Amino acid sequence: MSNTKVLPLLEPSDGQGVAPCGPPLTERPMTAEEAERAARMFKALGDPVRLRLFSAVASHEGGEACVCDISDVGVSQPTVSHHLKKLKEAGLLTSERRGTWVYYRVEPSVLAAMGKLLTLPAAA
């Protein structure tokens, strides 16, 4: 019997779903608000430790990882917690406490939006 449960996606309070970063870069210039939102996400991934943690969660079996399974990235545990907090603040991860451990999951709709931002237009 498994005690694993599926975590729901976080929804903004406006009920519109996760806000995309913006349109593809090749579609039109970004607005200041779109650029700010995208920059927060990319800035969070701009740190090598954060990128390693994000990759560890994203590639972990079942799409989620316990902090106890991903904290071996060459920095202290408080630093790992700090970096995970920054990834959550950027909207890239969600978390759930289960007993004494916290489990992290990649926010798939945000990844899709970031991917869309970097998509080239289809060849004619």
C-alpha cells in the first residue's frame, strides 16, 4: 500500500491558472510585467545549486522528491532550504510536508510556459 498522493497544482487567487511568462520571444516584445515575471523564474534557475536542486526534483522518480533525497549538492542543509525556498517563491516548485519531511514537486504548468517563451516559430 502506497502513501503517495498526487499534489494539486497551485492556482492563483484570480482562478486563471498559472500565469505564463509571456508570449514566445519571437512573437512580440515583452511588456514590463511579462519580463519581470519571466526574469524571476530564470533568475531562480541562474544559480548552479538551485539548478541542480531543480533538476534533482524534476528527474526524481514519481515527479516529486523528499528533501532528504536531494540535499547532497555540496552545500549545508540550511543553504539547501534557502535555495528551495527561492525556487518556490519563483513558482517553480510546490511542496508538501509529510511528517518531518518536505516533498517537492516541479510545477508543470510553469515549465510549459517557460518552454513556450523560448519556442521558435514554426518553419513555413
